[in-house]
Amino acid sequence: MPNCAYCNTFIIFGGKKQGGRTFCNDKCLQNGYVLTAADRLSQRSVDIAVDEVHQGECPKCGGPGPGDVYVSHTVWSVVYLT
């Protein structure tokens, strides 16, 4: 049984197929165009673009580089006892 190439949902019946990939519905098929476009890029061109962004100015504040990308999470928790 395949998983959707876009949202990774388990597909039980049917699905939409395009370009050797299976999508769970029309919405994922529409959003999956990025995957098809990414297949046409060479690894070298991706590496060059990543280096340009990393060494360039910050796109948000315009400050000097190098820019760094990371994921950050904040968790707030409240416990209520009676």
C-alpha cells in the first residue's frame, strides 16, 4: 500500500498518480508540483543556491550574513489541580 508523496498519508484505495508518484487526493496532487519541479534540479544548482542564501544578507532584517537556518520550539505548560 502506497503513501501519499506529498503528505505521507497511507492510501488504502485509489489515489491520484502523476509522474511515477501517488497522491491521496487532488489537493495533494496540486501541491505536489513542487516535487516534480525539484526532480528537474541538479544537486550542484541546489548547492549553489543554498550557499548564496547562507552567505548573503538576512532576508528579514537585511543584516550581514552568514545566515543560518534552524528549527526552534517553545513549549508552555500549565497544570491545574483542585
